[in-house]
Amino acid sequence: MAAPRVSCGSLLQELQVLWGEIGQNEAERDRMMLQLEEDCLNVYRKKVEQTRKQKEDLIEALSFGESDIDRILSALGEREAFSRVEKLGGTLMEQLTNVEPVLEDLRRRRDERVKDFTVIQLEIVRLHAEISGTIDQGHPAAPLVDETNLSLSRLGELKSQLNELQTEKNLRLQKIDIQISYIHEICNMMSLDLKKTLYEVHPSFVELGRTKSMSVSDSTLERLAGEVHSLNQEKKQRLRKLQDLGSTLIELWNLMDTPIDEQKCFDHVTSLMSVSPNTIMPQGCLACELIEKVEVEVKRLNCLKASKMKELVLTKMVELEELYRSVHMDIDSDYERRILNDLIDSGRADISDLLTGMDGRVTKAREDALSRKDILEKVEKWTLASEEESWLDEYERDQNRYNAGRGAHKNLKRAEKARMLVSKMPSLLENLTAKIKAWEKEKGVPFMYDKIRMLNSLEQYTTRRQQKDEEKRRSRELKKLQEQFAAEQGAMFGTKPSPVHPPSARKPLGQSSNVNIIGGTPTGRRVCTPMARKGGLSSGKLKEAGKTAAFIPANYVALPKDCSDNSSQ
């Protein structure tokens, strides 16, 4: 049960009664009353001070809450909510009661915004560290968030920056994946340890647990690119070396006539002869063990080749001789063979170099033979025509060529063909000479045919042909002079001279029958008549005409002044 409420008046009245009962004097009563009033005043004063302080605290708390709201709204970029707080009315306690939930909500939102900023900035810092490579030195410290600017626009900028960094990282990861795939491909070709190769670039590339993200720093990308370049160069060197070895193998197989079954053991090597370095090749095709195996085989074949190289060199020499002989070129075979034997037996020269040199000479001889082919064909035609011309000359000197005999009709046909062939000789000579001169001008050396310059042979032939034609012309002139002399004699003595006949004995084919004619006139009787002395031709003049017939034109015939009619006989 609550105690009854006691007022100050009842207590004062009770105090007055007690003082009366005690016998307290008035002065003491007044002093004690003043003391009571002072004590009461102090109590009221203290309570007022406390209440005033409470009011000030409420005002300060309200002011702090409003300023905090303003600061948070400013940081969040949401000042529109502050107008709602300003419109709140009522006592200080009511206003503070209304501000506190708003402030708590803003602080909660601010803390959440700060958390969002912290997460994004930490991710940005981490990505920066990954790209720059400083993450290898330890995880970066959490960044400080600027709580004065927590606006959504600033958050959007950070998110955009984070997206750019993530895109950059993804691009780098794609590039790393492509290069790692290429390294894996090359390592398979060359039988290299992929994990060891990647670990040398960066341990994160082969980490199983993935406690750390794969390194995407510039330095790592540079090392990875350097490793790719190094492996690519190594692949090219091995492929080039294997192709060289394969080419050597094929050359040795051809030289040694190696059976096909033995060659099949190295089909995987010869199949790479025309492969480009950028082509995907089978696994292990560029392994060091394979290259060493091919080197051993090449070394073995080289040892076998050394014993057969001399024979091969001499075989090339025979081929060279046959080439030169086929195109009528000069080569001192005995001297060449003696030099080759001395070089091989003395060991002063590498037989492979000798064989290479012989291959070069054979190639050069083939080129020379090809360049001489057209000319040699015309030389062959000219030689054939010359032979036919010589045969035709012998045939025409044969006085019995028209006698019916065995094979006469064949000689007639051959003579007809020979005359057609000889008629083409001038154009053939002209064309052949022009081609030889053009060839010599191009090559800078004389065109030799069986150790003789062909132009000299053609000039000699032309000279002989001119001399032969001149002799034929002189013979015809001399014959005409003899017939004219015989006609003069017949006119003087009144008898018809018989034509001068050659000896009846048959001459072999090819022997000239003009010797007796050129030797002079018959000496059965001496001609010395006045007519002969006046206008005819004496025997002395006839002999002199035989000497000077070369200077008489081909169309000129000397006739006696008074015997023109007899000359027609």
C-alpha cells in the first residue's frame, strides 16, 4: 500500500507544533525557517539547472542528429529526405524522438553503402595488384573509403572501373590460355615437360589447388611471350635440322641405292621435308631422341658413302665425258681422271666436295649441250649435205654413170636428192654462221666442234667451195676454147672434127677424168698454118689460155674472125 502523500504545508505545520512543544524561541524559529527556505531554494535551483542542462542536451542531440542527417544525406546524395525532418514539430523530446529513427535508417544505409564501396575498392585494388604484379608480394591492404562521397554516381564510376579491370584481366587470361595451349602443342611436338616449362614462367600456371589466382601481370605476360618465342625458335631449328637430315638421307639413299624397306624406317622424317614451321605436326616428331637417331643413321650412311664415293665420282666423270662427246665438245679425259684419282687417293680433298663439283660440272655440261643443240642439228644437216655434195661431185665425174648397170637407178635418185640438198647449202651456211656468231657473242667463247672452231671450218669450207666452183668454171672455159680450136682446124682442112673423147677405160667412181683435158691438147700433129697464125689459136696460145682461163669471164667465148659459121658446128 502506497504511503500517503505529505505536502510541505503539513510538514511545516507539524514542525511548528513540534517547536511549540519543545519551547523553541521565535528567533531560533525564524532562523530555522530561513534555513529551510534556503535549502528549498537550493533544491529548486539545482533541479532547474538539471532541467536546463537536459534541455541543452536535447537541443544539442537534436542539432547533432540534424547535422548528422544532413551530412549523411549529403554523402549519399539524397538531400530530399531532409525536408521531411525539418517539417517535424512538437517539444524537443518529440522532435528528438522523430529524428532518431530517421538517423538510424540513414546510418544503416550509409554503413551498407560504405560496405559496398569497400568491397568494390578492395576488388579494384586487388585487380590492380594482379595486373601490376605486386600481388605476389602479399595481399593488398583494405582501402580507406571516403565517407564524404558515397553517392550512387561515385559507386557507378567505381563499378565501371572494376568492370574495365575485370575485362582487362579476362583478355589477359584469354591471351594466356592461347599461349599456354600453343606451348602445350609445341611441347608435344618436341616431347618437353609442359609443367616444368610453365612453372619456369610462373608457378601459378601449374598450381593444383588454385589458392592464388593465375598471374596476369605484364612481367608474366612478357615471360610467357618470351617462352613462346623461344620454343618457336627451338621448334624451327629442330624442324630445319630434321629437314636437312632428311634431305641428306634422301641424297645418301639415292647415292647408295638403299632398299625401300630400309627407307621406310624414316618415313616420319622424310614426311616433314615440305612441312611449314606453322603446320601442326604429330606428337614427338621433333623430339631430341628422334633427331639423334637420324643423326646416327646419317653418320652410318656417310661412313658407307666414303667407300663408294670414288666410284661415284668416276661415274660422274664418265657421264661428263659422254655429255661432252655427245655434243662434240673437247675434254681431256685422261688428265681429268688422273687429277681425280690423285686427289681421292691423297685425301687432300673432301670427296663430297668433289662429287658436288662433278654434279655442278655435269649440270653445266647439260646446260651447254642444251644451248648447242640447235646449232648441232644444223651442223649435222650441213655435214650430211657436204657428204652428199662430195658424193655428187664424184658421181658427176664418173663417165660411165649412165651405163645400164646394177644400182644405176638408185644412184640417179640419190643424185637428184643430192642436187636438191646442195641447192639449199648457201641458206643453210648463212643461217648456221649467224647462229654460231650469236652463240659466241652471248657466251663470250668460240664455238668448238671436235677441238676446232666451227666458224673456221665453215670459212674453210666456203673457201674450198669457191675454189671448186672457180675450177669448174675454168674447166668449162678451157673446154670451150678446145672446141673452138677444133672447129678452126676443121674449117681450114675441110673435115669435120670429131669431138675430143676421154679415154675409153672406165674410171673408178670419185676419180677425176679432167686431168687429160687440163693437161693440154692432143699432140698427134702440130698445127701451124697461116690461118692459125693470123686469126686462129695456135697450140702455144692454147696452153697460155689454159693458164689464164681463171681471168676469162664465164659468159665469154673467143671465136675466130673468119670462122664464125664453123664454130656453130
